[in-house]
Amino acid sequence: MVFTSDGRRNKEVYTRIVATKRELSNTAKLSVLISAFDLIFTFGQESWVINERVLSQLQTAKLGFMRRVHHVTLRDKVRSCEIRKDLNVEPK
């Protein structure tokens, strides 16, 4: 429960908190990932030297997010291609 400063429960705040705790679908999570990932991680990339190491780090971070969306850890030993296939994501 959430209470206001005068001790009463604020229903609007409470419903928003509960709404954010609900589980999002994998497609919703993936659409947020796809739309935000490239923008956030490549902001200011004009000055970067994109070599294979940087590209590998970006791909690793993106796959880490996909693993979390798919509820899989590295200990589960699920291949990256299987995660991409299950989430309908084309490799870049």
C-alpha cells in the first residue's frame, strides 16, 4: 500500500506501481530492446573506431538482453541461435 503524506492511501499511485510490476510479454520487451538498444549504445558513435572487438562487445550486450527476455542464463547452456530463433530475431 502507498500512503500520502497525510496518511491516506493514494489509489492512483498504487495502481501505477502495480501496473509497472506486471509481467510484460516477450514481444513487448523485445520491441523495447530493438528500438532503444541501438540508439542508446551507439550514441556518439561517429567518433568511435568500430573494430571487431567493439562490435563483439555490442553484440554480447544485445544477446545478454535477449537472454533476460527469454528467461535464460548462461548456465542453461542455450545457444544464441536458438534464442534468436525463439524470439524471431534475425542475426546482424
